Amino acid sequence: RILLTDGNCHTGPGLDSVCSVSAELKEQKILDEKKPSGHANGLLVVGEYLLIAQTTGRRITYAPLSKLSDASKEHNLVASFNGSPLNSPNDLITDSRGNIWFSDPEYGCLQFPSDRCPADGDAGNALYQFHPPTGRLERMPVSFTRPNGLAFSPDERLLYVVDSGAVLSTPATISLDRPHNITVFDVVDQGGGEWGLANPRLFANVGPKDPVGIPDGIKVDTDGRVYVGAADGVQVFSPGGKMVGQFVLGAQCSNLCFGGEDNNMLFAGCGDTLWGVQLKTTGAYKASKDQAFAVPGGGYGPWIVMSVVVLGTFGVVVCFCVGWWKSRGGRRPLSSEMRRYVEMADR
């Protein structure tokens, strides 16, 4: 099944849950797995646990997948940095050494105002690396206006970071004079199982200007192509940063993930619709039992990584959508015809 969030942005109905839907898209019923969820945003499955980046909870938690609805089984993984609470953790990923990387922009502080938010000191709009075996949390020495989606290259030598600073809080604050881009860093070995970042450079600006949209979720395939959610669907870039095509979906896409038995299904959450399309390539990362993660208080256990879709709002609209792949520069299309869909029915 695919785990996804419903209502991590401020919404009228007050949606706030972690949901699930069949990864094969045979079942089109949305199930609530955890409600409320601290307005969950980024999600990561780790062995038998689910890690949740909570917008209003201002923390990253973990809980057994089998007991997501039981609040007593939920525990903090990261909740502060140098004594200051986090702002609103957004996206989170893992590397092959078991470190957890997450972005912490100020979006939640503006959408859901609360005490000491943004965080005191210099802890705002940051990128962090958490080392589970030691509990060490490192704020990476890099600067962003609004750090957002994160992804590694297939060999983990590069880290891609989305900056969606063109939107400071709500759509009304959009200005293309601020960042709407992807920065790429070299990943360097710092020793002790931890990584550092070096040589930041612009990978790509993400448009278009009409309708105005911002880059959000990001994923990479085994050939090094970069997929990013944008205003009109999903844009695809070559490893060199050239836009080579797009899935035109007609709505702002929040986040993406690869999945399916062969890891060749691309899922995208766009507005109130969850898309799925079979590709002629595969995701750079696939669920594996061979990686280990130090669960606090529980030692090491099996690590199964499954990327997850993050949606802003489902609402109660029943949608049937048609999209397509538009190739640029004469390249061979990466996907078959997009004809898989999910209807978001009343829950």
C-alpha cells in the first residue's frame, strides 16, 4: 500500500491524517491510518515503523506500522535543535548508512501560527542530518529560503535540494524573484558514518510562470534523471539539469514516489488526485531488508525503505483525470500511456 498525508497545509475542513491506498491501484478506497497526525507532511517507512515529519507537531516521530492509530505507541525521534523546537519538518530521506536527512522550512509557522515559531536563533529554514546510532543532529552549513524536497543520486554522491522560496507561506505570497529551483551538492565522507556537503550549485530552475507553481517533491531514477513536482504536473530533468520532458497533469503536484513490484511505477500526488504511471525505467531506491536502522531504545532492526506520496489536500472530490507524457528534444518517451488513476471518494 501507499501511505500518504491529507491536510498538511492549512485547509478549511481541517483535514489532518495519514491515509493509505492500494499500491496496485486496484482498490480506490482511501483508508485513515492515523488521525490526527500533527498535520503530517513527509513520511518514511523504516522496517516495521513509520517516520512522520509533523507540520504542527514540529517534530519527527516514529510508530509501529501496525499501531499508527495508537497515540501511546508514537515516540519522538527529533523534536529540537540546540534547545529550540523545529519549525515544521517537511521532507525526509535516508542514505545507505542509515542517516536521516530532513528539511525544516517555516511554512507551518505561517500556516499554523504558534509560540516560538519560527524557531529562536538561527534554526529556521534548515537542512538537517540525523545519525541514529549516536543521536547526533547536525544542521548542515547551507542556506535556503524554504528548503523542501530532498533526493540522492543513485550512487549517493550528489544530494538534490528543492528551494520553494518563491512561496513564503500561501499562494498569495508568490514572487518569482525568490528561489524556485533545485540545488545540487557533492556528498563527502566526514567519517564516523556521517556525510558532509560541498560545492553547491544550481541544478535547475523550475517553472512555469503561467500558471505560477513551485517545485516541491523530488525523486531520481536509476539513470540519474530527476523528477520534480511542479505547477502543471511533473517535470523531468537529465542528470545535467536539462529539462527533457514532463507529465502534464494540469495541477500543482506536491510529491512523488517510485513503487510497485518492479519499482517502475511513478506515483504523484497532485491536488485532490493520486496519479500512477508505469515507466520504462526504475526508481533509484527500492525497498530493502538489508539496510539497518538504530531504533531508539531498540537497537538495530531491518530497514525497509518505501518512498511515500505526500499530498496537500484530498478533500471529498471524486476525480477522473487523464494525463500524458510530453517528450522534448526528440528523446524516447520514458513511459507508457498514462491511464492509471485513483478516484478520491468521500471517506
